[in-house]
Amino acid sequence: MELEHFSDLINRPDAKTKHYKKGQILQFAGDEQAKLFYVKSGLLRSYIIDEKGKEHIFDFSHEGHYISDVESRQNNIPTSLFIDTIEDSEVISVPLEKLSPTGLSPELIFNEFTDLALRMGILQRRLIMLISEPARNRYTYFIETFPEAVERIPLKMIASYLGITPEVLSKIRGEIARGK
């Protein structure tokens, strides 16, 4: 979603623009107030930490896109996702409970719906691939889905997103580089 389509939201009095350093956490799992984060520059990720302390990446978001814990707002429950920066980032945040279609331009609502439908399609495809596709196909799809960010995301995080170990990812990348 381009910044101009997001102008209804970023011009709200409760919208805050802030610079974050690499590794800063913007939202913790368990936070009572979920926010929508629009990425002006940089790269963010959302993830959970399981009971063994292992991170599981849910999503990535780069310039011109947003990231949030939608379930939290929709079900009025504390957040389940951590959101942090993978690199230095400039982010606009808006509290999710304050968002409603009233007062938003029809163009913004259409663009937000279109972007949401696109992201839902990506997540649906990812889920299908996680349960049915070999790791190499998942990696190829990842490259096609995040071409602007693939070189900026650490391999350990890509492996987590794909549901494989970093060693398996290295093997796949080696095979692709050798043309196998």
C-alpha cells in the first residue's frame, strides 16, 4: 500500500512516526493494545516464541507495507505476536482499537482491502506449502513473494519462516546455486 493511500491513517492525531534501531521490539506478545505498523523504511517481522523458547516467524513487512496482530483486535484479546525490526526502520504506528471504516476515504478502504486480500492469499499459500510442499518449493516461493527483502533477511529467519532448519536452507541454496 503506497504512503499516499495510507494518508487518512498517518494524519490521525494518534498516529506516531518513530525511528527504531535494528532488533528493537515494537510489540510484545501479551500487550493489551495491538497496533498497526506501517513501514516507511526498513524491515519488520512478526513472530511467536514457543514454550521451548524457539522463535517461529509468522510474517515479514518492508517499505510500503504494514504489519499487525489482526486477531488481537478482531477478538479483543491480548496480542499473540511479537513485532520487531530486522534493520533500522522508520515506522508509523496507529492503535488498532481506534481504527474503524467510518471517517476513512473510500479509496483507502478499497486499497486496504486489496492489500489485505493479497496478504491473506500469501499466507494461505504459505500454509498450504508448509503442509504439502517440499522445502525447496517453499524457498522458491519465498524468493518470489519477498524479492525486495530476501537479501536483507538473515538466513536463520528465512529458515524459521519456511519451517526448516538453517542447515537445510543452506543445502537448498547451494543446490540452486549449482543449478541442481
